[in-house]
Amino acid sequence: MVDIVILAAGQGTRMRSALPKVLHPLGARPLLQHVLDTARALQPGRIHVVYGHGGEGVRDAFEGQDVLWWHQSERLGTAHALGQALPHILAGSEVLVLYGDVPLIRPQTLRALTGALAGGADLALLTVDLDEPSGYGRIVRDSAGSICRIVEHREASERERQICEVNTGVLAARAADLGLWLGQIGNENTQGEFYLTDCIALATAAGRSVSAVRCEDPMEVTGINDHIQLAAAERAYQARIAHSLMAAGVTLADPQRIDIRGRLRVGRDITIDVNVIFEGEVELEDEVMIGPGCVIKDSVIRQGTRIQAYTVIEGADIGRDTRVGPFSRIRPGTRVDSAAHVGNFVELKNSRIGTGSKINHLSYIGDTELGAGVNVGAGTITCNYDGANKHRTVIEDDVFVGSSTQLVAPVTVGAGATIGAGSTITRDVPPQKLTLARARQLTIDGWRRPRKPRD
């Protein structure tokens, strides 16, 4: 049985933010959430989080999740942090130590680490080779290549600082052994802290087996300490998702210019242009094309549909073989049926748009039931709000609405009706008839436009 302990008590002063470091977003999810998701992928016995800075605010952000929380009231180092959780773990359990600000580590990397324990190691340590190892603890090996100890950068000699293999801080050992070693760790160092890495020297001194597992990708084990590192991690995270999308058959115009801030499910033969943002839960069915600059959130785009440039869609279901955009805004609660057209500068909200209907230009349709085969002319507005309450408009099948029409809800337009351009409709419109509601055009003879007096 493996218990996972996530150390997440750091203040993150270099973030220069009131927000606790582990709550800063990566791909629109807190850093700590990424680590928790990775931990769950290993199917551990229990997950423990040691928190400190941000206090209850950190716990509240993950309310309802299957996590045991332990508070580190004083930040006295990583060994001290682990010591807050260790008494609550059975002595016979294996313990895997992770960090709340290292969000990109993969489950398969951690399985290799726990596998080293199963293979006979008493302590398994994750290391990585860095071209620029400054600031990291160095892995010191003996003449036989076995790990002797870890020396922190501050305490390292010039020779030791030339070592490129560094400690990631991620390790696995049995709870009983960790308890024994933690009791022997002192704080005689420049920081006055209790370093968890001192366990390695204690283990080797006692003749215990220490195994190193090398991580091939340094970005996996990179900690986030400032906004520069956060931005680099964001691009690495997005590149990872873009790679998986392309492996699944998606065509990306530029893999470096896509952002997934949630979960994107894709079918076959999907094409996504540049600078598209997906948020929340989004599904793209087969043969969907997404134009440049679109933002799509919590929506389903059905098979064969094209979303054209700079369209914003949120909380909507867009039907098959439909065309939306460019420059359209589809707001929550909207369903567009198949083969419809929603054109440039059209806004839809909480409405149903029937099969084959067209709203091609400069219109607002809100709180509306729009039937099949309807044509809505440019500049049409459903006046759905009276200042206190929202009201619905019903437009039945095969209606033609002339340009610059205002439909003052609640109102129903009968099937097959035609509304003349420029009308303001305040009463129900009968089916199969032409309805006009506009002032008569007058020409005033002898009228002169006012002019400014000359100097």
C-alpha cells in the first residue's frame, strides 16, 4: 500500500502575490490540482497534503476531495513538513513524497520510482540531469557510482557544483524507515532548516540500499517559484496536450498557438486554426473545423460544423453541418439545430434555433424558440427584458423576419408569417400573413435643415 504525501506549505514569495503559490493556475487549474490528479492516477491508499501558507484558503479550494490535510504551522524545511503527515501513516506503508508546486510530473515516472522499492531498494530517489544546475542539490556518488549523499547548492564545494545530476526532491521509502531517519536529521546548515534530502546520507551510512531513477524530461520536475517559471510550465503543458491531440489525428495549424483550459474531447478529422482557446468541458465531433481566434467553453460542436474566425461560444450545443461566425457570440443555454447559419455579429442567448434557420447579420436573439427554416433579417432584436423580468419570444417554422425588426416579448409569430422590415412587433403575428408595424413615411415640403449662424 502506498500513501502519497504532497508538500504544499511554501509561501512562494517570488510569486509576489497574495494568492498561495499552489493555487496559481496552470491550464486554468491550480498547481496543486495537477499534482492531486497525478497522485490519484497511481491509485494510492491515501493522499496527504501538508499545507501552511494560505491556511484554510488552500483547503477550501479543494473541498470535497479525498485528501487528508495536515497543517505545518512553522516552515522549518521539507523534513519538518513530512513529519506533520508521517505519524498518520501506517509503519508498513510505502510513502511517495511529491510537491504541490511541481505540476507536470507524469504518473509513469512515479511508477518507476515506486517500482524501485518493489525491486528491493530501501529508498528510491528521482534525479535529473540539468545543463544549468545552479540552485539545486547535487547528487554525490562514490567511486562505484552509488549515491552517498545530496549536498545543497549553498553548502556545495566548487567541485560538487560541477555535478549536473541533481535532486528533484521526489522520493519513495517505507514509512518506518522515514520515521527513523527524520528523527536523526538536524538543522545545522545555512538556512537552519531540516532537509528531507539528509535521509539519503543517513540511509547509506546505515548500509541501506538507495536507488536513483533518472527523469528524462527536466520540465516534469521543474518547480514553480515565480511567474516566469509559471509561464514556461504553461507552454510545456499546452505543448503536451497539443502533441496528444495531433497523435489522435487532429490537425493543428500551429501547435504552439492553442490553449486547452479544461478537457477537450475530439472525434476524427478535426481541424483547429491558430489562437483558439478551449475552456471547461468541450467536445468536437467528427469533421469539425474551428477558425482562428475562437473561444469555446463548456460546449458541444456537432459533426461537420464550421466555427468561423473570432467566434465566442459558451454553454451551447451547436448542431450538425452548421455555420457559425465570424464574430458571433453564442451565450449559455443556446441550442442550434443542424444546417443552421449564424452569421457575423450575431448574438444568441438561451435560445433554440431550428433546423436550417438563418440569422446571418447583426442581430440579437435572446430567450427565443426559433423554428425550422426561419430567415431573420439583419438588425433584428428580440426585446426580452422589461427592466425587471425576462420574457420569451416564439417564432414558428418558415417565418421571414425583415431587417431591423424589434420583437417585444412575450410574443408569438405564427408559422409561415412574414414581417416587413423596420417593424416593431408588440402583439402576436398570425400565420401565413404579412404583418407591418411601422410609421407611415412622410415628406414635408418647405422644410429646411437648421444651420449654424455665420461669423
